[in-house]
Amino acid sequence: MHRNWLRWLASKKVKSLLMAVILFVSSLSLVMMAVAQQQPIRLTMMLQASELMPLQELVRDFEAENPDIRIELIEGPDNTNLREDLYTTAFLLGDSAYDLVYMDIAWVPKFAAAGWLLDISSRLQVQEREDFLSGDIEGGSYEGKLYRMPFRSDGGMLYYRQDLLEEAGYAPPDTTEELLEISQDLQAQGKAQWGYVWQGQQYEGLSAMFVEILHGFGGLWVDPDTLEVGLDQPQAIAAVNFLKQTIAERVSPSGVTSYQEEEARRVFQSGQVVFMRNWPYVWRLASEEGSPIRDRFGIKPMVHAPGYSSGACQGGWGIGIAKTTRHPDAAYKAAAYFASPEAQKKFILESGFVPSRRSLFTDPELVAAYEYLPDLLEVIDNSVLRPPIAQYAQASDVLQRYLSAALTNQRTPERAMEAAARETRQLLQR
């Protein structure tokens, strides 16, 4: 009987101990769940160093309003292509390290077609969508769905030496013929060493520049709906011939075929050039104290061939949401905040970039800081998209190679563009 009592006591102790352990584990789990629920959601986004500081200001403002969300900004390489490669690698590995995808407008078709981005079409209200520039909405869309919240816009334009034109009695040129005529006259007078500089190196900037000239000659690169290719048509060949003419007639330096944006800006800002094709960022740099052309230049839409219309290559950056994110609602909340009028205004005042909201181009405080914004709106309203096709990166590479071959006299314009058209058609058929 004594043994039975001991067995009973032991079993009671074991049961009590087990119950205590179960209660402890349950309580610990509840505590851990409560702690986890109190931990803020963490989002990540990669961007280039030059935008890190102004965006950090926006992140601090956002986190102050949303203490349950934290955003980690990861500094990526300055080279746009390298950042695209990093994003691509992350997505191909399956579970991207980035929740928010800060991306160039040219990446949207590739990323969307690959299924790497969330469709945000239903989240953006119609009345708010109408405040964004149409080119930014179109450029952030693929097959009718929106994948990128516009943040800052961009567009190619013609810079001109206002002082030189006024002294010689010229109005800013509208056509390619007028640009050549004015350039040659001012060069002959010794007013400028060169007439026109542009981006001629074999890289994405060459495609961006050419899409404007191509549009200005009535040409076609790729129709995204029919996949028709127009690079071997007379209009496209005429566009190439115009660029070659600027070099052959020494309106442009022969070295322009090695120019990117900064090479063109430096020579224009030095005061040696009458006209330049470039992006809006140049205005701020050329207007700084000590600039030889400060208050002596203007901007206007790109020149075009007689009988056709001007086109500005639509550029810009926006924020997409990775399909693999575990926090889609928080990610959209952050993307919508960055794209808000208040956040954009603060960012533009700090950085000098271009807003993507139409209303900000006439905002008194922004215009006081950047007087060119109303004129810039006219430029960007004439925007032209690079072909929004899934194979855009490969199509651009094809165009760059053959266009560069034509500009450097390795092939005639006809043979170069025929080859570019043939390879592009083969690419789209695959």
C-alpha cells in the first residue's frame, strides 16, 4: 500500500510538472507572439548613392507617421545597369531581398513580364492617377496594368545658348535644318567652337537619345501592340543620317560618339557649344554660381524634321513592389507616401530632380527654386516611350550596336539599320 501511495504521489508530481511545463511554454509562446506583433515591419529598397540622403529624409518622415514600419535603404552602385543586374539576380534566386523596387522606367516591361512585380492598378485611385504625368503612368504600365508608382520624372530636351541666339537675331530652332543653319553661322562667326553635342556612346543613353530623333523624323522602333519593327524604314535611316551629318559637317565634334550625359554637359557648360541634348538635371548644375553659362541658356522641346513633331524620351524613376514581399500592404503604403505631393515636393527641393505630378510643375515654392519647371512641363508633355516590350533590354542592345557602327563609319546607315531591324525581328519572334 505504501508503494502504491508513492507511485500515486510520483504520478501526481509528474503530471503537475508536465502541466507546469505546458503552461510555461504556452505563456512563453504568447509572450513571443505579442513581442513579434509589436516589432515593426521591415522593408528594404536599393538605390544609388546620389539619392540616398534626400530619400533618407523622406524615410524619417514616413517612419514618424508609421512607427510600425521601418524602411532600410541599401546603397547600390551608381551604374544603372549594375543595379538592374543586382535586382535581376535577386529575383532569379527566387526570394528577393528587396520589398520595394526602385526602378528606371525602362525596366518595367522586363520585370513585369517576368512576374517579379505586384500589379498595383486597383490600388491607385482614378483621380490621383490623373495628377501624374501621362508618360509616367504609361511607362510604369505593362499590358494595361500598373506596376510602378511614379516618383520622379525625366525627359530629354534641347538646351540652347539664349545669349548667343539673341545677339545673332535667332529664335530657338524647331527643326533639325534650323539647328544646323544656326550652328554653322555662329561657328563661322567664332561665337562657339561647336554647334551641337549629344549622347553618342554605345550605351542606353544612345537609345534614349535616338528615340527622340527617330520620332522627330516620323520613324518607328517597335510597335508594342503589333511588334512591327521600323528600323530599316526610310524615316529611321534619315534620322541616322542627320546625326552623321552633324559630325561630318563639324557641327558636332567627332568625339561625340564617345559622349555620355556628363561629357556633353561639361563641354556645353564650359561655353563652347550652342546646343545640347540632355536631361533636366543639367539645369541645376549649369545654373550654379561659377558656371560660365549661368543665366545664359534656355530649354525647349527637341528639334524635329520639317513636317513632323518633337518628342522627348520619357525617363524617370518609380517604386514597384516585389511579388515575393511578405508585406504587400506596408510596401504599397510606403510607395504611395514617396509618390505623394508632399514627399515629392520635399525631395525635388532637396535634389533638383523632376516631379512626376503635374500639379508640382506650377507649385510657387518649386518654381521659385527652379524657374524652368513650367517650360519643362511643355517638354515632357511631348514624351515618347522606349518600346514597352518584355525584350526591351535585348532590343536596346541591338540598336546600340548597329547605331554605333553607323555613327563611327563601320557600316553605312542603310546596312546598319537593316541588320538592326533583322535582329530585332528575330528577337521578337523568339
